[in-house]
Amino acid sequence: MPTPAIVYWTQLTHGQWTFHLAATPRGLCCITLPNETLADLEAWVTRRMPGTALERDDDRLENSRRQIAEYLQGQRRSFSLPLDVIGTDFQRQVWRQLAEIPYGRTCSYRDLAAAVGRPKAVRAVGMANHANPLPLVIPCHRVIGADGSLVGYGGGLEMKETLLRLEGAWPVARDGDQS
């Protein structure tokens, strides 16, 4: 696919959290976490789409902002947004599997590796999870340790726990049982 000439961005603030959202003409491509800045978004765009300009456009991204705000307020369980998911084939495979984890449920990195047909690639799956450019929409926060513990989240474990509590998945709800 050709690199878009412009990536549009906007900002969403929810409580103490500020997110930067970015979209190509094809769809939402990146969401920064609250511990990341606009400079981090700019660096991501430069790395993933060299030569692309970043331009603020709140109106173009209003639907994305609204849906993410609704999710954060506990009013939305799934998203209906066009996405432009930029990553390697393996990363996209992992992210497709992440998108299958139901709202209010979790799975382990080991479960995720098995689900993508690479049961021994737990670390590689963890790295793909960490590289997810669309947290919240592609729910990487739903992946936990094999022992049920909170591990690894780019936004920090406090944010991960908050998101899982919002969904009713913390304490852990796995494999079809509600804890």
C-alpha cells in the first residue's frame, strides 16, 4: 500500500489520561497511551510512514474520539471504526487474535501464542503485543500472565488494572468463567 501523504491527529482527554489519536485516509492507525506525548506520536509516524506530514484535524477524528470516550466511560463494549493497522505480518496476526478476546475476558501470553499457531513464541507474541499501535481498540490490556497476574502494559499496570476493572475482568475472568 502506498504511504499516505498526511496522517491526521487529534487529542482525547479522559480524567487524568490524555491520548493522541492518528488516522490515515484509510482509518485509525495509532493511539498513544497517557504516558506518551505528541512527540511520541510524531516519532511513530516518522518511523512507520516516512515522509508523511502530521496534521491536526479534530473533526475528521470525532467519531474515533467519541467511541473511545464511550468505551472509557463504560458505555461501549466494541468499536466500529475503520482501521489502518500498520505492522509486520506476524504482528498483524497477533493483533487480529487480540481483537478476538471478548470484552470482560482475558487470556495469557501463552494462550495467545497458541492461538496464533506459535505456542513456543510467547516472547515474540509479547513483543507484538507491546508494539500494538491501537491499544483500547485492539485490546492488548486483556493479556495477562499465565498465573493470572498483571504483567506488561505500555500504559503501566495501574492503567491496565483500571481498564480490566472497567470491563469487569479484574479480578481475572478467563476461559469462559467469570471470577
